[in-house]
Amino acid sequence: MRIAMVNVPLRLPADESKWITVPPQGYGGIQWVVAHLVSGLLELGHEVFLLGAPGSPDGHPGLTVVPAAEPADMRSWLRTARVDIVHDHSDGKVGPVAGAGFVSTHHLTTRPVHRTGCVYLSQAHRAHCGAGGQAPVIPIPVDLARYRTEVPKEDFLLFLGRISPHKGALEAAAFAQAAGARLLLAGPSWEPDYLARIMADHGDAVELVGEVGGAERSRLLAAARALLVLSQPTAGPWGGIWSEPGATVVSEAAASGTPVVATANGCLPEIAPPVGALVGYGTGFDPRKAKACLEGLPSPARVRAEAGARWDHVRIAERYVRIYREVLAGASWA
Ligand code: UDP
């Protein structure tokens, strides 16, 4: 099949003349989902045209990185491209195109712009966005070959994400302090007051790393004793109370042989227990229980095996290909 994959087009904050690529230079969950899915589709022998991410690496003969990212440019390319399927990750920056099937993956917590043909990242995500039970749920794919596990584990816990209240960075710091552990806090920080509060309340337990990408990101994911994903039911970035849609970091940590400690926010109770443990909301952690939680986590080999069994990028790509074929055969849901 000829598949047009529409990434969410975002300019690189550090240099607005460039775009965030697939995979991303730093922070970027949607771009990692697109990267792993594209790899899976290429491994299955499909031809992929990537839009919305000019400058992305294009080292595979089946992959074309189209130099279009503004919505009008992407639409105009699609009008003449003769693809079988348009697969949109941008929540409607491009719409359905005459002559091709249209499928989207929703990544936000809002109602999607195009509900017809929309795939959700978890059961909780589908319910949160008000979609019916017939809408497909496909979890986030991960290509295990991109994640290393051979790094010896080090004595630190990792937070990897946007340092924002809904992502539970403060709660992660409180958990680490209660467990008597060191927390490496990696990610972009756009709320200086929030970061200042974390450092004031739990600075003894926290080491601020900043945004990471490339080899440093992989090394931290592999070397951490556990990843903390303590997302909280507080105001989210797109309005409403935050409900974790798919949590890219969970499958990345598991692929790196790193277990996850998570709250029960959004998709996390669906995906975290096989690769880690759940804890409560807020900052009130009992030191004995926090230590016991860390000691009871599954082994690196077990969590990597679970990641492969649940989220392998080729198997997830196969599930999308089935959906592409159903849409081309006339299937429709909203
Ligand atoms: N990330 C990164 N560097 C950072 C912080 C985060 O590469 O400094 C990546 C992380 O590995 C993940 C993504 O950004 O792939 C965040 O996606 P996630 O779904 O976990 O969070 P959200 O998109 O909801 O912020």
C-alpha cells in the first residue's frame, strides 16, 4: 500500500526555521508514535510518504520524507499524490482527500476533529473523548531494536516528560524522597513556578537534567532503576481534567528493560501493571510502602518481554493495515 503518514507539524522551539522531526530531536511523544509505526509499515513492505516533518531521516528505500508541513502545502501534495490511505496524526490539519481512504490516530484529550475513521490509544482515551465502543483502540507501538538494555542499572529513578503539574513531576519527586532514592528530572520545563516548587519541596532528592534526546535519552531510559509516571487528574494542556491518552514513555521504558511506577490516570491502569506497579495520587507517600513498591517491581528481562508481546511495532502496524483495508472496503465508525 501507498500510505501518506501525516505527522503533527510543529516548529522546533530552539530554531523556528526547522521542524520537529520523526523521530523527534527531544520532547515529542506523537513523533515517536509516528516513527515506530512508520518503521513497522516499512518492515511489512509498504511504501510510506511522511508529511509534517521536513528534515526527518529518510534512510529506507520505502520512505519518502515530503517537504510539506504547512496544512495548505500538505493538502496540495495529497491532492495529486495517488496514495491509498491518508493516516493523520495531526487532529485535522489535513482532512479526507478524494480518491484515498482516511484514518486518523487521536493523540489529544479533546474530541477529535474527524471522528469518522478515528483510532484511540487506550480504552480510557476512547471513553474520555466520547467515542463509541465500536471505535478501534490500538496502543502505542515501540520498536525494541531502538532501545538498549545492556546498560547496567544505576541507582536513580527517572522522570522523562514535560515538567508540568498534569504529568506529576512534583509527585515523582515526593515518591523518590519517600523511597530514599534520587530522581533524575528530564524534560522541558515551561512552568518555572512549578519547577521552583519541586526544587523547594524536594530539591534534596532531585537532580535536574533538562530536555534530553538521542543517545542520552536512551541511556537514561535503560540505566534507570524505574520510570515514574505519576500523572495527576488536574488541568491538562488542552482543557479539561487530564486523562493520560497513551503514555509513550511507558512502552519506551519497558523496551529499555525499565519498570514503571504509575498512577491510575487515564490509560495507565491498562498498560502499566504488566510492566510495573500502580500507586495513589498526590504527594503523601509512606516511606516503607514506597521502598517496598520499588523492591517488588518486575525484572528488566520481564518488562522488555512484556513490551515486545504487547507493543511490538510490526504487530501494531499489522493492526493498522487491517484497519486501512477495512476502511478501503467501506467500513466506517464514529
Ligand atoms: N521526551 C524526550 N526528551 C525529554 C522529555 C521527553 O525525548 O526530555 C519524550 C519521551 O521519551 C516521550 C515523549 O517525549 O517519547 C513524551 O510523550 P508522552 O506520551 O510520554 O507525554 P505527552 O505527549 O503526554 O507529554
